[in-house]
Amino acid sequence: MKEMPEDLRLDHPGVEDGAAIWRIARDSRTLDLNSSYSYLLWCRDFAGTSVVARDAAGEPVGFVTGYFRPERPHTLVVWQVAVDASQRGRGLAAALLDGLTDLLREKGRLDGIETTITPGNTPSERLFTSYAKRHGAELEREVLFGAGLFPDGGHDPEVLYRIGPFTD
């Protein structure tokens, strides 16, 4: 398991964190940015399946948002992972992902995770590939949404990464 840096702490987000999470997502320049309203809703409705890293002042400096699939209630879909520029290079994304999945596994609620990654997003590809290796889980990839499905015409395909089942 990747440990949280000592000067940061893992926490579930609250509605008051929505604006900071939105800013971190915006400033990442790689994520599809959702409306600020959606991040507020996320922090209200999916706080139990999401985490933030807080600095000494209690401000979010990274996050993982996720939800359980209704058709697969023990599969966590990781929606977004982002780390503030000031914290990059410290392994924080991996620590956040490990921290969230460890919390959910302790509650007996997690058999596997899914996420989608656009081809060429090397940091995300590395994050989830290394996650699967660290946890001794299988990793399967397949195109979930081809580029032609996106109405704006400018979106790359989304490749589904399915990790699990967890055996330990």
C-alpha cells in the first residue's frame, strides 16, 4: 500500500470542499471539467466513496471521486483523480487511491474497481496499472466508449480499466 505523505491526512469530502475540488480538477488541465455544481453534489451524495488529502490548514490538495455501480454494488467506479500542482511527484494520487479502496475493503464493500482512461493519458495509465500490481489483482482493458459516441466530436475514446477481483 502507498502511504499518505506525513504532512497530509486522508478524509472524506464535505460540501464545503466542492469549490476546491473543482479548482484542482480545472487546474489539472487533463480532466474533463464538470460544472462546479456537480462537484458540490458529488461532495454531498458520494462523499462516502470519495476522499481528499488535506494539508495542515485542512485544505484539499488532492482527491479521488468514485461511486458504486448500481448493477455491480461492490465495484467502485473511480470517476476522477487529481492532485494540486504543489503536491505532484509525491505519490499522492496512489496514496489517495489506496486509502479509499482500503477504507471500502475494510467495510467489506469492495470486490474491484473500474475507471476509464483516454489513450495517451500516461500518468493515469501508470497509476492504475501500478495499483493492480500492488494489490495483486488482474487488470483488463477494453474500449468502453468509442470516439464516435461523443456528441461534441472532439473526444478521444474512453478505455475501461477493470481491476479485480481482490483476493487478499
